[in-house]
Amino acid sequence: MATLPASEPAWLAGLNPAQREAALTTEGPLLVLAGAGTGKTSALTARLAVILGQRRAWPSEILAVTFTNKAAREMRDRLAAMIGAEAEGMPWLGTFHATAARMLRRHAELVGLTPGFTIIDPDDVERLLKRLIGEAGLDERRWQARHLAALVDRWKNRGWSPDDVPPGESFAFANGRGAALYAAYQQALRALNTADFGDLLLHMLTILRSHPDVLSGWQRRLRYVLVDEYQDTNAAQNAWLRLLAAPAHGGHGNICCVGDDDQSIYSWRGADVGNILSFETDFPGARVIRLEQNYRSTQHILSAAGGVIARNGARLGKTLWTQAGDGEKVEVIGVWDGPEEARLVGERIAGLLAGGAPADSIAILVRAQFQTREFEDRFIATGLPYRVLAGMRFYERAEIRDLIAYLRLVQQGDDALAFERILNRPKRGLGDRALERIIRHARQTGTTLPQAAQALTETDELAPQARRSLARLLADLRRWRAAAPKLAPAALLELVLAESGYLAMLEADRAPESQGRIENLRELGRAMEDWPDLTAFLDHVALVMDNERDTESPKVTLMTLHASKGLEFDHVFLPGWEEGLFPSQRALDEGGAAALEEERRLAYVGITRARRTAAILHAANRRIYGQWTSAIPSRFIAELPPEHVAQHTTMTGGASLWRAAVFAPDAPFADAGRAAGRGAGWQRAARHGVQRPATIEARATATTIGAMPRGDLGVGDRVFHQKFGTGTITAQHANRLEVAFDHAGTKMVLDSFVTAV
Ligand code: ATP
Ligand code: MG
């Protein structure tokens, strides 16, 4: 056996004894079970370097599974920094999907595919399922393709082929025909020589189970198996790992999994934390190493997170300590409403940047995607560099772009791109064929698409049904255009959402993400309320979209809690800790007490991303469709140990009462067992405390707080704007200016986008 050089490399010498053991115990099964920031990923990477450095295996003989492609890249980089060129060419370092796909290419014919099989995208999956549902004589409106797609995905995550689906599960669709449809779907995929995401693993499972020669080939080939974020593996992934490495299947048993049961946050995607619990059964003689020193966070941050997660029932339990010192207490900040929350976080970040903190050492972690909007708008307005990670920027999401396209058409009837985008969204029988005809007609006659469309409603070129549908769309657009000047922008949005059938389309959709889309559209309504008219709003959107050119310089990160797993930042902001938003009411409605525990794990993940400071925010009021709704602080706030928390509120008046309510020992959510209800005492305190009814006055205050004007500009001043050129200010509303531009007409712009000339 080769050994490492006599003088140990710095990366190995720098590990603590437990990490060292994890890195150097290369033979036999090993489970590293440890809390956040204890250096699990670091130890796993060191172990990889040891295996390669000791020449126990070639790079092509190690399977190393990471949670995201980004994590795989990082591991590769760190490895290169440790051992240099040895690290190159690790074909089996990547996510479950990526590595399984690569394997499947070599055996495709064993499941009826050719090596060049394609991977089908989710839109095509739905189309295919829809056809199959129709062919089975079922009503496609009642039995929706999206619902079946979600079920099939769930079954695949469990490692079930159509024959394995238990009758009870099959009954989840079309009175028990679920499994038969699943079988027909698999047949159809094969005929198309294509596989969906779930198939990548499932097919490999099938092959390894039914072809002992293939299995033993891979067992010999992949001599070491390493898995990060093991707590979030699903049944299919775990079965695949067992086949490749477990002695019961003839494997070598050289498998090392690292994870933290307290960070299991993907059960909604089929992840099963039970995999950690059964590791010692699956791999007899497994060693379990616990890491206890946290290298990431200060004591206050660790203890605050520890206090919250301690409320969970089903835990393996871990000790965590740090040498980083007490540091600053976790802040809990109460604000009046969402705009103030965004303003406050923006100001804090500006202060950190001014103090020399790099922008990329700061993150804002949200529970729901739509929450990024308020921050994005604020950051655009103040010129703060930001990016949205592992998710889309608000205005780039499909549903938002669809509605923006509708609105652009209302504003400006000749917008060809917008017209093309919404023509068949929702579906109204104007598919590709109709679009082709319209485009051809536009070309032949030299008119715009909407004009050509109008012309085609008066000829018989289109099928009668398509013609009627087109005429109706054009009439809708005309009607909305006529109504627009009399309506506030948000009301116009509501009208379009309702009359176009777009909202109904999402509401009828049972796919898990459609609810999030509806939330995003509601948030769009809230965004529009900040603008006096549609033109001003659409100009703003154009500028937001323009803003994302520079990809080089460091940026503040906005992302969901789910996507933040495994990452760390010096400064973390956690906004929106309010009942209903976090914990998410939707998750609780669907999953009950188990879901509450998962939400709590998310809180734990969020706080433990912070190295130096963590600030939790909650607003007393949220605005939904122009209505102010009182919000109750998240029960997780009451679970934070008071000695590790510093509370502030930017509100006056009822704040002290509010504080008493949150931190009182008998606060309604202090007891984790009382998961479901909202205590009456809580609501009483809320009513008499900060939850003042929203008055016109309150609204006015909130708006002013949310948007401080620049002091150096006034009506009559000449200004320059990058997009619209020079002009004269004709009116000023908070941080928005009405400017009569010399060549671009009168527009509403944000004052941070102009310079005085
Ligand atoms: P998570 O649970 O969030 O995935 P983790 O357990 O994987 O965290 P790492 O990301 O590996 O933890 O490490 C957390 C931080 O601690 C990193 O900044 C890492 O560089 C640092 N670190 C890890 N081990 C040591 C060590 N022995 N000495 C000093 N710093 C360390
Ligand atoms: Mg990690």
C-alpha cells in the first residue's frame, strides 16, 4: 500500500482528529454524522485526496456524489488545490442524475434504448402523458397530465417500476389506472428512445438488479463511493448506492456517506432521512464518526440555531461547539411592512459594503421564491449589486413574463414578441400551425403580427375554431386597452388574469409548482401598486431586465433556504419569519406535524449558513392584492433562546407588547407540541399591539419609509437618463420622478437612475 509522504500536506494536518479519521479510514463503510458547519464536506474532500494521493484508486475508479453541479465543481477545485493534477479526470464526480445518466449510456440497450437516447424535458413529458390519458378514454380535464407526471416522478424516486406500484398508490390517479398509465408511458418513452429524469436512476437500478455481470463489473470498477448530503437521498438513490457498494450484493463496502439529519429538507421530493438510520444495517460493521467542532459560526449563532432545532422530536441528537467566540447575538428585527423590510436590509447591506465586506459574503435567504421581488426592486432602485442563485430572478420567471407580455400588448398593440408569447397561453387552440399562418401573412403583407392576426379573423385561412378563438383574444385585448386608463395597474392585472383564463389555468393545475406561480403573480400585483400607471411600471421592468449584464463583479446573493444547503456566508439575512409564510401554511396544510419539523430544519439550515452575523426579520403587515393583512411573528422566533438573541423593532407604540408576546414563556408557539393552532392570547396581544388596522395614514407612512427621495433633485431640474437621454423633472413622488424627456416623451423613472446635468 502506498503511503503519504513523511511530512503531511497542510490540508491533512489542518484537520481535527475526527475529520482525520474520516479521511484516513478509507476501507470499509463509514458514516459521518454531524451538525452544520463541522467540516463534513471538507473531510469528504480530504478523503478523496487521500485515496488519490495514496494511489488506492485512479480518478476514474471513484464515485463521488454531490448535491448540485455547483458543489461538484467546488469539490473538483478544492481537490486540485490539494493534490494538483492527480485530481483531473474524475468522470464519476457529480450529482446522482449526472453520474447515473453517464452510466446508463453504456447499457442503454438493456432497457430498450440506444446509447444515443435523449433526455425528455418536462413540457414534453406532459404532452406525452396527456396523449396517453386521452387514448385511455379518460377525461383530460379531470385527470390531468401534470398530476400524473408528479405521481410518476414520486414512484420513480421510490425505485418503483410500473409492476412495483402498490394498488393503493395506483388509486391516486383515475380510479386505480395510475400504474397502467405509468406502464404505457414507459413504453412510449422507449419507443421515442428517450428517458425522463427519474428514469436515469430507475433504469440503472433495473439493470443492476437483473444483470449480475453488469453489477459486478461496476462494483469492481468503482472501488470507492463517497456521498455528501446523505440525509437528502431518496429510496431509489439509496438502493443504487447499496447495489454498488453493499457486501450483501457482493460489493466492497468502501462507502463513506456524510450528512446531518437536522438538515433534511427535501422530503417533498422523496428524500428519506431514514436512509441514515438504516446505514448500519445496510452496511454491517459500519463505523460512525461524529464531528462536534463547528468551524463556521460564532457561539451565539450556533446556540440560537440549536435552540430552535431542539424542539424537533425525531432527532439523532448532536453536540456542537465552536472556538470562534461568542460573536454578535442573532438579531430579530420587527418591521412595519414588506417595503420597510427591504429598505432596512438594503441599508444594512450598504453599511456592510461601506465597511469593506465583499458583496458575495452577504446573503438573503427566503422561504418562498416570490419574496425576492421586494428586495430586487429595492436593490435595483438603490443600485446594489445582487444575483438570484439557483432560481430565477423574479421578472424572468415564465408566468411573470407571460403576464408582462399581456400588459405590453395592452399598452402597445403592435408588440410582436409579446403577441407570439401569449397567443396560445393559456391554450386556446392557436398552436404552432396558427402561428405559422399569422407569421406568413404578416410577411406577405408587411404588417405586424397583431395586424396580420386581425386580418386573418376575416378570411377563411384558419380553421373556424381557431379563427373564433383569435377574434376573441383580439377583442379581449381591445377591451382591456380601453379599460386601462381608468384602472390602477394592479386592478388591470387582475382583470387580465381573470378574463384571459390564465389564472384559471393555474388554478386547475395540480402540479406542485402551480401554487408558487399563483403566488408570484400576486406578488406582481403588489409590485404594480408602487407605480402610478402601466407605462411607468413597464419602463421599470425594462430597466430591471437591463440590469443583469455584468456577471463578473461580486454580488449579494438572494436565494431560497432550500438552495442554500451546504453554503456559507459571513452575513445572513432571514426575512419574512411570519406565521403562514415561514413556517409555510401550505406545507403545514399538506404535511401536518411532520411538515412543521421539516420547516424547523429549514430554519436551522438558514441560521447555520451564517459565519459572523445573522438577522431575522418579520413584518407586522403584508400587503396582498392591495389589502393589508396583519402578520403574526413566526413561532420559530419564540423558539430562539432569548440569551442568544437581540431584538429590535423599528416600530413605536405596541412594540413592547409585541415583544412580551413573542418572548413570554407561555407564548403560544413556545411549545413545539402545539403545532397546529394559533393561541388566542397571541391574537389578543397582536390586536392590541402592533397590528393596528391599516389606515390611509399608515399606508402613506409606509410608502414614504419604503422610498426615500434623493435630496438633490427638484422639479425643473435637468437630468440625464441612460435609456431616455436628457429631460426636465416635472413632478416628484418619493423616489420616483416624472421627467419630460427631450426625445422620449414623459416617463416615470427612479431617481437613482438619473444624474443631474
Ligand atoms: P454543512 O452542514 O453546512 O454542509 P459541513 O459540515 O459540510 O457544513 P464544511 O462546509 O466542510 O462543513 O466546513 C465549514 C467551514 O469550516 C468551512 O469554511 C471550512 O473551510 C471550515 N473548516 C472545516 N474543517 C476545518 C478545520 N479542521 N479547521 C479549520 N476550518 C475548517
Ligand atoms: Mg457540507
